[in-house]
Amino acid sequence: MTVEVRRAETDAERADALEVRRSVFVEEQGVPEDLEVDGKDDESIHFVAYAEGEGESERRDAADTDGLRPVGAGRLREVGEGVGKVERIAVLKPHRGEGVGGEIMRTLEATAAERGLSELVMHAQTPVEGFYRDLGYDTTSDEFEEAGIPHVEMTKSLE
């Protein structure tokens, strides 16, 4: 399967990313929409992953994707000098285990390094802690609850 991860720069690409996030976090996991859309999107860099899928987006303003559908998303936010926070990593259920999340993370990390960030932090849902550990992240906290879901804090040095 071909996965294309883009920095979501157009309104249509950002809408595609938000569509994936809503599907995963609000519809699938039951996170309240006001927690998912938290007011930090404007200060974040967004990423959207496209892959082959059934049909095309029904939205008229969908991004020009050459027949690919949005299947994953994520965002990066600068939270301190040299520190970025990885947030809202989401992959639609039918595409999990196909490498989409890894491609999003590689693109996000490359962007963070290009921007001069030296460390990334995240609040990872505990069921996917191993996925992030395999990508070089270290767990730096005990389990805690966020939006009703168990999480751990994880960090990775980019130096």
C-alpha cells in the first residue's frame, strides 16, 4: 500500500486531517468534541496521510489527492525552547498495522528537526505505548487519565 504523508497546508488538507481525528477520537473513542478540537490547532503544524481506500471523500472541498483518501493525521506544536509536542496521532481503523502511523511519525519528526527542535514529548495512549517505544520514545511517567483514556508521557531526543 502506498502512503503519502503531507504537511496539511491548505484548508482542504486540514479538513481531511480533522475528519480523521473526529472519526478516531470522537466517534470511535468517545472523546468529547470540545476536548478534541481544543483551540490549539491554529498554533500547530498538521499532517495528513493519504492512501488508497474505498471511494473518495464526499466533501466538495476535499484536497486534490489523485484518488487517495485521508487515512491518518497528526499535529506538532512547539511547547518550549527546542521542545515540540506530538499530538492527535490518528489512523483510521481499517488502515492500522499498515505502516501509516510510522510514516506520519517519520514526517513529523523530520519537520521537527528541520525547525530546530531537539526533543519531542507526547501523551501516548497506553495501548500504543509499544508502538512509540519501537520508534525510540521513552516512557517518562506513570499512567494517568486524559479525556477518560489511560495515557503515559513519552519523550524522544532528536539530537
